[in-house]
Amino acid sequence: MAETFTTVAKFQYSAEAQIVKGRLVAEGIKVFLFDNLTIDTDPLVSNAIGGVKLKVLSHEAIEAKSILNSISEYSLDDQGDNLKCPNCNSNKIKLYYTIKESKSFFAFLFALILSLLTTVLPIYSKDSYRCENCNTEFDIKKP
């Protein structure tokens, strides 16, 4: 009987998929990534082709989804606890990247001009945290 694969998750970038793949492989589940090489070659096509697909054997899909559901979708601190919003005290905090600052904007323009000459697109971006409840943006202060 031929083994068939089922898509259990999709990711914008292959680095995210590789991390989750590692978790599933550690649990003994066979994992196959689809479209990861295409997106590694040109990350700008990720949305167009539906991202990196994480596939598992069909008979292991329920177990894989259970493991995926156990992974927190919200940001954690170094001790593994949920981050708290300084404004509303919610724990629905996600990491995101922005180019709002002038340094980020000029780096983006430089990269755009450079990309016309080469295939390299180095973009500087600032990472920050955003609360999904009140949309407060904040940084974590490191000692």
C-alpha cells in the first residue's frame, strides 16, 4: 500500500517549518517539507505558492496535529512563561518585524536599489512584540 502524506501546517518561511519539523521528528513522526527549497530560493513568492507545507503520513496526522496544538502560538520569555502586555496584562503577545523606523526604511530602500543590480535582498528590520488584544507595541528590556 502506498503511503500518502497530509498537510498539517503551513509556514511563511522554511526556518519556521524546520523548527516544528524538528519537534515532530523528535516525537517519532515522519515529516516532509514541500516548497521549502522554492521559498528559500525566493522568499517573496511564499504567499503566492501558499508557504512551506509541513506534511506527515496520513495515519500520523491526528497525532501530529495534537503535538502542533501543544506548541504555544504566543511569545514566551526565557523561563518559558507567557509574556504579558504592559498595557492590558494580556498574554496574547506575538513577535513581529517592522520597518517603521527611518533606519529600517533607508535600509529597505538601499536593499531595493541593490536588488535591481544583484539577487541579494538584505533588509534591516526591527523586531518588537505586539499585544493582540490592545495592539500595544513594546520591546522586552534585557538586563
